[in-house]
Amino acid sequence: MSVFVTVGSTGFDELVRAVCAPEFLQALTGRGFGRLVVQCGSSVGQFAPAPAALAASGIRAESFDYADQPQRLVEEAELVICHAGTGSILDALRSGKPVIGVVNPGLMDSHQREIAAELARGGFMAVAEPGSLAQAVADGAYAGLRPYPRADPRPLGDILDEETQR
């Protein structure tokens, strides 16, 4: 099984370092994962799992800065871990895969925390911070989540039809 981690279009050093930690790699192994794919953005230099930790966990890991087709990687994964930016969260949720959104505690405002918490309350995703990510995986916080509902474009079409027929 595969896990896809994405920091989105910028960087998130703490998240990238968290997925390199031996306890995170062991949590993946404990949940049956064998492959870790990490899109690091500008944090690509932070991806440095210890070879001994990789060997002990049995995880095959790969990283890159940006991908031309990140949705393909999402579709291949059984779990998506993303930074808690709105765009990344919605892309991940639309895939129908279980999602853990990781809040960046270094941001000045709490918009990521608020959005992620609301989606977690709805049962659509799990939420963690970099320091609690390994435990969230080990606990299976992502198991049993509800599918995120697909948007219904009909109301917008109805409004446009009504306005253009006047």
C-alpha cells in the first residue's frame, strides 16, 4: 500500500521532516504501508530519512519537488497526507481517499486549523500537526472517514438558465 504526502505549491519543512522520522516510518509499517511518496515543494532539501530507519521499517521512499500530474499520485495512494491549505485539502477529499490534513502551526492566522477542524468534525478527514502525525497514522485516525460529497452543478446551471432566458 502507498501513502502520498504533499505540501502543495510552497514548502512545509516541519511536515517533510515529520515524514522522515523513524516513528512515522514505523507507524506506516504498522498500518501495512510499504511505499511513501513525498511531494516536498521548496522543502525538498528537508527530505532525509535515515537509511537505517528506512531499512528497519521496510518502507520504500521517494521524493520530488513538484509533479506535472499530482492527481495520478493521489489516485495510486491508499492514504493522502496533505498540508491543511484549502486547495490541497479539497483536491485530496475529491479523490475519495482517506485524508490526514496537517496544520502548519507556524502560520500567523488559524485559517488552516479552522477549516481542517470543521472538515474533521464532519467526519471527512483527520487532522494532525507535524508532531502528532506519526501517532495519527499509528492510531488509524484516517480509518472510517465519510466520503466527501460531490458538488452538484445543477443549481448553478439552473440559475444561469433562468438569468439568460429573461
